[in-house]
Amino acid sequence: MFEISLHPVKDDVRQRAHLDNDAYLRLYRQSIEQPDAFWGEQARQLLDWSKPWDQVHSSDLSQGQAEWFKGGQLNVAHNCIDRHLAERGEQIAIIWEGDNPSESAHITYNKLHSHVSRLANVLKQRGVKKGDRVCIYMPMIPEAAYAMLACTRIGAVHSVVFGGFSPDALRDRILDADCRTVITADEGVRGGKYVPLKANVDKALQSCPAVSTVVVVERTQGEVAWVEGRDLWYHEALREVSGDCPAEPMDAEDPLFILYTSGSTGKPKGVLHSTGGYLLGAAMTHKYVFDYHEGDIYWCTADVGWVTGHSYIVYGPLANGATTLMFEGVPNYPDASRFWRVIDKHQVNIFYTAPTALRALMREGEDPVKQTDRSSLRLLGSVGEPINPEAWEWYYHVVGECRCPIVDTWWQTETGSILITPLPGATDLKPGSATRPFFGVQPVLLDDQGLEIDGPGAGVLAIKASWPSQIRSVYGDHQRMIDTYFKPYPGYYFTGDGARRDEDGYYWITGRVDDVINVSGHRIGTAEVESALVLHDAIAEAAVVGYPHDIKGQGIYAFVTPVIGAQLNDALKAELLALVSKEIGSFAKPELIQWAPGLPKTRSGKIMRRILRKIACNELDNMGDTSTLADPSVVDGLIDKRLNR
Ligand code: 6R9
């Protein structure tokens, strides 16, 4: 076992921070005992409202119901751009660092305002109205942020689809949200490779006849097909419209965006967030968790296609008038020093990344880090999956040179903003622990009976009271939100994660307790991969589980039952991988595929994944009870031929 050491808050960090431990404890108590006073005050301080709310909050978690700042009005683009112009119009809002290290750009708040207003006018001209859904399928370029903000300016609801998704996955998301407009680029560039985004959109749209507008940003000038009347170039369209577009006043509870995420069953869910509560959650956590101060250069390495990119590249930082860095590339291109060189080049103070990237870079040794200066760094963050203490210590000692606190932030697409996290000036750190709840958050651990566990212990992680940025609905299927998150433990929000609480009240997230696999911080539903695999004619059945992977956190292990007479060879495996890439995207390809003449099933026909998980993890000493299996002998056969030894 790796020895866990305590890292107390350093004096200089505490002195500079917004909040020390006393302030944290006092405010936390207030946020629980007098939530309306607390949140009302925060919402007034951090956001601009065009109309005050009638009621801070009302909620009933047993029904999944929550409303925040009802009756209040605000506009997200106004809060992220316009209100900053008088004071910081010429300050940099977005630093863009291209995939190619010689390419970068600086966008001021004035410029951001002009791009967003013009694009909003283009959308309006194409008939996009308040409440309409707009799909954004973009590489990591500033236009992705412009597109999101242009939607919010006119009250359209964006649905950003990660650029790594396949045309089929994109099609499903466009149809599910009934988007009529798509914003994309000719191609994306990552690690020197080109991603054919516009071609993917064209393929997806073959089955989306309702889409009448495709706005295309010119990124590479690569060749693209063109549908006259439907497609328009971003740079041409912007020239035709005025730079004046009033921000639409939105009700606090009006929908802001949809973001698809994987669960344990069925197709991905369109998680719906609303305007006021979400923006407050993003802005407030960005300020306190990253201890953001005016003038800081802040960099979150996520992709805008995931929730981390929404809340901590775009909305949180821009609401606070910060300078946010947007990186088009990957950590190891052109070499393993890239992150650290970007930090030096732009004098980054706050750096937020995922454990999977750290583990991959750790493998390259310390030299690529030590060749760089990094003295601008003040704070480090981690997100997306549990960070193992080894990676934490490496991040702390090698990257941060023992100077920078690490905030290990636990949250989810559904929570909208960070819920469990250290605060740099307040929280003594324990490597591998997300530590304590953020303001207003009441985590609980539940046992098998659904009863709260007191004191130290382990159980299912649930949240006991509403918080402003919580999920409001699953787009088009409100009942599914209730069934997934609020039915399993009535009166609580069910996270899908397991956790342990130690004697100091610190939380240690142990990973998903449902059938969701976290591969390099990407959430993948086993059901999605399984349905892709069984599309192949040679495959009768498939069961997919996760197993520990050194770099990715978890890898995907597929047990696949072929039809009788199928030729079992590498060519068939390659076809299966291609099928997963086509249906979902290449990030969801299984690492290991094992032919399984039979799967362990109960007499009622349910696959016992628990057993498959044990085999995939090579944990054979304790297989648990197999007596309920219809045919216990299939287990030995699978163990014999297991691929992860
Ligand atoms: C923000 C984000 C959510 C799932 C979540 C959990 C895992 C995220 C974590 C973490 C341990 C952390 N997760 N942060 N596990 N420690 N600091 O990643 O959203 O893509 O919806 O994933 O990621 O399992 O349930 P999302």
C-alpha cells in the first residue's frame, strides 16, 4: 500500500486565499442552515440579474423537483461578456493554443462580444428562436465557445457533441434533441492528425432531414462537400450581419443546455441544465475552488464536448471575467513536455487536468517536466476519475514542486458544478481524497438498505438536498431522470458512485457502482458498447465490463458470444472494433475481446456481471456465490481463456 501523507495548508496559500478553514466552516454551516440567505447573497454578488427572483429555492428531491431563483431573469452571455466590457473590454478573455505549438491567439472581451453577437444574429437570421436546440460539433477552437455563448445570448439551447463521436452517435443526438441547426468546422486537428468533422456531419444529416442550417468554421481549409442553401461559412455569414444583438432576458429556470451522458442502461441521456442555478454553481466554484483572483491565467485541459469544458473552460471562468486558456492539442504532441511548455508560454497560474493524462506523462519520467520552468503555477486541479495517490504525489512534487495545492474535484455532468473538493486556503490535503463538500452540498453514504451511515464508513454516495446547478430533466424523458437519479433512494439524489468517509469526514470516491465504465475520464455505458457489438452478424451476445488500466484508469473488456459456425479470428475482432468506432467513437473501443461460448447467467437469464468483472480483473480467489448460475461450468471455461493475467 502507498503511504498516505497529510499535506496541511501552507501559510502563503492561506494568506492569499479567499477563504481559510474558519471561513469555510462558517459559510458551510450557513449554507446548510440558512440556504436561502446564503444562496441569495451569492447570486447577488456573483451574477447580474435583470429582474430579481421571487423565491430563492424550492425543491422536493423525492420527486426530483428543484427550482432556483424562480421569477428572476438573467442572460448568460451578458454575464459572461457584456457586463465585463466597461472595466475589462481589452483584457484577454480566451487564450487559444493551437495543436501546432507555433499557433496561438488572444481574444479580448471586446472581440468575444463582437463574435458572439454576430453569430447570434446569424442564428436569428436563420430562424433560430428562444428554446430551439442547436447542435455544436466542434474542435477546440474559440469558435466553439462563441457558438455556445451565441446560443445563450438568444435563449437557444445548445447541445455540444464531443468531436470524437462518430457520425452515427452524432445523428442520434441531433435527432433526440430535435436540433435544426448544427455548428461545426471543416476539420479538427489533434496531435497532428485531421478529424473530418464536416464530413461526419454530412453523414449524420443523411438521416436528419429537419436540419436546415449548418454553419461551418474554416479551420484547416481542407476540402469539404457543400449543400447549397443549408451550409454556410462562418466567416462569410458573420460579415453580413450587425455586431449588435441584445441579450435575451431569460427566466432563471429556462433551459440553458443539453449534454448527453452515459448511464447504466439504454441510450445516452440528454442531461438538461437551467440558466440561473447552473451559472451560479459554475461561477462560484470556479472562484473558490480554484481560488481565482483577478489577473490569474487559468487553464482547464478538458474538451468543451464534456461537462468540465462547459463549466470550467467557458461558463465559470468567463462569468468571473477571467482569462481562460483553450488548448486544441493533446498532452504528448509534439512531445511529452507540451503541457508544461504551454504553461510557461502563457504563464499559467491555475492548471486543471485529468489523472489519465498525468499517469501517461508520469510514464515518460521527470525529464520532460524538469526541462520547463513552471514557476507561474500556483494551483493544480484534478477531475474525471479517482486520482491514485502515486499520481497525486507526482503531480504535487514534480509538476508543482511542492508549492501548489491540488484540488481533487468530484462532480458529474448531472451536478453541473463541483460538489466535493478541497478549498486551497482551507483544506488540508490527503492524496486520493476529494475531501469535503462544497457549500450547500450534503453528501451521505447509504447502506444496502438505503439507510444513512454515520461517521466513518463506506457506501453508496448520495446527496441529501438540492443545490443550484443540479440536473433539471432528461431531455424529452423527464420520467427517466426521476427513475435514474431520484427513485433508487427516495429523498436523495443517487450519484452512481461509491465512496468511503474517514475519521476526519473526508470523502474518498471509490468509483462507479453501476454499469458505467470510466475510460480516460470518458463515461461509457456498458449497454452502449454491447449493443454495438451485437450488431455484427457473427455475434449472438456480448457482455462488457471494466478492469483496472494503468493509464486509462479503466479499460473495456468484452466477452463476446459468436453465433454457431462463426470464424473466430483477428479479422473478426477488427470488425468488432470498427463497429464500436462507427456506432460510438474510437474512444469506446474495447481493449480486450474474449470469445465466450457461453456467459454466466442466472436461471432467469440475467448475466452476472459481478463474475465477469472478477475474471476481467484477474481476481479469481473470491468469485462469490455462483450457485444461482444456470450453468456454473461456463465460468471455468472463461477463466481458462482469460486475457488479463
Ligand atoms: C466532471 C465529470 C462523472 C463521473 C463520476 C465519477 C467520476 C469525476 C472524480 C471522479 C473520483 C473525482 N469522477 N471526478 N471520481 N474523483 N475527482 O467527470 O463528469 O463525465 O459526468 O463523469 O466521473 O465516477 O460519477 P462526468
